[in-house]
Amino acid sequence: MATTTAPRRSGTGTTAAGRLGALARAELLLLVRNRTALFVTLLMPLLMIGSLRAALDGTGLEGTGMTLVEAAVTGGLGMVLVIVVYLNLVPAYVSRREELVLKRLRTGEVSDAEILAGTALPSVALALAQCVIMSVAAVAFLGVRAPRRPELLVAGMLVGIVLLGALAALTATLTRTVESAQLTTMPLFLVSAFGSGLFVPLEALPERVEAVCALLPVTGVVALVRAGWLGGADAGELVRAGATALAWTAAALFAVRRRFRWEPRR
């Protein structure tokens, strides 16, 4: 059950941007000091993308309209978001909650949304940086064609960041300790990796399986990213992908607002 809102001091000495910047700098310092989190954030996406390409090597992609490298790169962008944003933020939220950091922040002028966003900003910035580097390298060194509709690609990435940040906060409400985050994050990670088109494009799956997987949380994001890079999607497909992604995002944000735990779980 969600806790009641803590009393706040009225203050006019800071701006929302200044408060977010201060929270982000503090969170970045904690991230740099945490070697495990830093490894997950910086190296795990690269290792997973290598595994992704190896997994795709034996998959029939003839009917998907994409090459092996294109499937690996576009799936890799989604994998970066899942690992760097979702897997990294869940233990971060849990740790700050159990150490009473979130509770103390709520007694000041920082809003709830600013607290959650400030904690997420370093992970989001790192995820975007990795996606940019990966995209440039794919075009420059792997012979992948440049994105056909960059506006769709950017939209998919931004929606994915908000969705996975909200899902991370929601998962944190179900997670008692930082150690148990390895278990509570696994269902969404596995479902997204194997059912949302990250490892195997949905077009390569049987029709009934594809119809079910199209409704999963991250599927719409992956579809928008692939359509933005490769093109070829019709208006109906884009509307369905966008509606799925936005519906899950709205539901996750609503659930976080109602259910997020600011007090330690005892």
C-alpha cells in the first residue's frame, strides 16, 4: 500500500531543473562508486548484444525484411534500454528507499516526480549515450543503412525510457532488498528478451505466438525502434505499436503514483 505524502517545506530558492541536476549528480557519484552497477550499466549491454547476434545466427530471417546485423542492432538498442534503465534502476530505487534517502528527500521541496526522475537521470543519460555510439558504429563500420525515419526511432527510445523507468519504480515496490532485485527483475527481462522481439523478431515467430507477444510491455517500443530504423511499417502497424507502448506507459505511471513505497519494507 502506498504511504501518505510527507509534509513539505515551502521554498522558492531552487528551480525544478536545479533540483533535478543536484539529484542526478549525487546519483551519478553513487553509480560510479558501485562497481557492480557500473559493470551492468556499461558492459552487460555489449555482452548481451554479442549473445543476441549469436542467437540470431540460426534464426530464419528471410521473411522479416531485415538482415542479421539489422536485427541485432535494432534489438540491441532495446536491450540497452532494458539493461541500463530497468535492471539498473530497480536496485537503485530499493537501496535509496531502504537507506531512508527517499523519505528524507520528501521532507524538502523536491516533488515525488523529481525524486524518481533525478534518480533515473544518470542511467537514462548512459543508455542514450550507448545507443548513439552503437548507432554510429553500426552505420560506420557494419554497413547498416542509416535510419529511414529517425523521428520514429527517437520517439520509440523516449517512450521506452519512460516506460522502463516507471516499470523499474513499480518493480521496486515489490522488492524487499537490493539482493532480491536480481529475482524480481528477471520475469520482465526474460519476457522482453524473448517475447518482445529483442532476441528473435516477432515476424519470425508463429502467427499465434506473434499475436500474443505483440501485447507485451516492451514490444511496442521495439516495433517503433525497428520501424524508425528500417522503415517499411504501414500506418496501422505504427498505430498499434504506439498505442501498446503508450497504454503500458500510462498504466505503469498510474500504478507508480498509487503504489510506490517511500518507506522501508520491514
